[in-house]
Amino acid sequence: MTSVGHLWLQDFRVLRAVDIDLTPGLTVVRGENGQGKTSLLEAVYWIARTRSFRGVNDSMLVRVGAERAIVRAEVQSAGRTQLFEAEINTNGRNRVLCNRQPVARARNLYGLLRVSVFSPDDLALVKGGPAERREYLDELLAMLAVRYDAARSDYERVVKQRNALLRAGVRDRDANTTLDVFDEQLVSAGAELARGRLRLLDRLGPAVGRAYSALARDEHVVRARYDADWSPEPLTVSDVDAVEDLLRTAIAARRRAEIERGVTLIGPHRDEWRLTVNDLDARYQASQGEQRTLALALRLAGHHVVNELVGAAPVLLLDDVFSELDRARATALVEHLPEGQTLLTTAGALPEGVIAERTMAVCDGRVE
């Protein structure tokens, strides 16, 4: 099991100065809205991914009036304690250290800390567009193997470069040669990313179905389909060996159209993971309750799959999730919370069955 032992924060969001010990079990963080509860979870997530789970720029993480935020933590894993230190600056580059050694990029922290986040915004996993579900899959992949995080970064970089070339116009031999190079780079990184998604979905699909039925307290059929414009049929794990050839063929076939439109039209950045509940499209036809249950099931399933494959449960961050659930779903979630370190924020009462090892109060940027 991995956990955060001691946590120090200074000028992080609204948190002025935090110096706390966290238990390896459940910690409940209470406080009114806007006092800093979510900021505490955000800091723990930043240790794992060096970015916010709320999708904001790092400069927004520094308390108003301060020039920098400080995040320090002792991370315990496999009987070893490691020290994480970061200086988040409003101007200039951030400074990150692990065991007093500089960290050049986030993926060099791979394996230090893994986290799963549940928040009211999770409904977007189901109701939102394909990008939300792609992000969900790729975040799980990043926890499972550093090569997938690298493939995602390489893929995003080559798509950006390729789009710039297409917008500028491919009119001469040099431009065509450069496009050929970008095509092969896109195929290489894109195929690695797609293979990772398909292997993950082979385990994740059944886990989502089990989690949904457990939360709904009844048997339901949850199905998923991975659609890609570069494949004539939905893709499954049995197609991993064919992914590269399929992608290369599709790119060649759409080359003229891409040159005319000035944008990359083919690749994993446009793929869709479609979900159904009892044969109803989860995004458009499922009820609000079904959508919220499915969003919770996605988070629970992802957490369990990472635990199974890595052999260590991620730290679980529950950001005010019970405020959006009816009594039955809240009780079901409590009953199926995984073991391991959990930080739970709330502004109100908690469902029966929540047994905390420690309770903290956040008020006006201070933790007591």
C-alpha cells in the first residue's frame, strides 16, 4: 500500500500553512465551501501528477498575494519513506525534488504515488464528450506503466507539429518528406497508446459492470465499445497486433483530405469509448441516476484494476461526493469503498457506515 505520511503546504490555493500527519486509513476533512477542503486533496494529487485534477494552470495554485506555493510530503511505499518537495511559482519554472534530487519531468516520478479521485464533476465522464473518456483511460494508463504516459506525450507533440505543417500547406517535396516523417511518428506513438487502451479495457470493462451492479444493488448489463475512425470495426484486445497497420493504412487514405482541411483527421485523439446500460446509450438515454451510478462505477473499477495490476492501492481522494448522491447510492458507495488511504471531504453530514480514523477541520485556509 502507498500512502502520504506527513504533509506540509504553504500558500497552496487558500491554504496558508499546513503541517499535518495523515493516517493510512480514512481521514475526513470537514469545512464550509471555499475554506480549502478540496485544496488539500488537490495538493496530494499534485504530488502524484505535478498538476491539478481540476484542470487549472499551476499559477492558479499559488495563494493570492504570494509568489510561490510549497508542497512537501513524506510518501510511504513498500516499507520505504521518500521525500517529495516542490516549489510552484507564479512566474518561471517550478522546482521539484524527490529525495533531494531534481526531477526534470513528471514521468520521472512514476511509481512514487498513485491516486484516484472521485468528485461531483465525474458525471462528465458519462455525459461529456469522447475527450472526457479518453482522458479517463489515459490517466489510468499513466498509473500502470510509464511507457504509456510517454507515448501519450509523444503522440500529442507529433499531432501538434503535424497540424502546424498541414495548416501551413504541403506544397513541395520538402514538406511532403516532413509529413512522411510525422506520419510514421504518429503511427508509432498512436499505436502504442491505442494498444494500451485496448489492453486496459479488456480488464476494465468487466470491472465496470461489476461495480455498477454492486452500487445499484441489482444486476445490470453494462457494455462498452471502442470505436476508431481508422478501423472498419470496433476494436478489442484481439486487435492489438493489427493496430499499427490499421492506423498507417487509414492515415495514407485520408492524406489528401487532411492536406485540404489543414488538420489531422485520423488517430487515437479522435477515438470514442461508448458505454451502454441495459442497451441504452449512457450519454444520451440513461437517466441521471444511472449516469451518476456509472460515473462512480468507472472510478471504482479503475481504482481496483490499478490495484490488481500494480499490487498497491492508489490513495483515494473523495471530494464531496456524497452531496450529489441519494441515500441508497451513498450507502452502496460506503459499502464498496476499497481499503487503503482515503481522504474524504464534506461540508455536511456523512452517510452511516463512514468510520474515520481521523477527522480534520478546515477553516479560513487553516487545518485543525
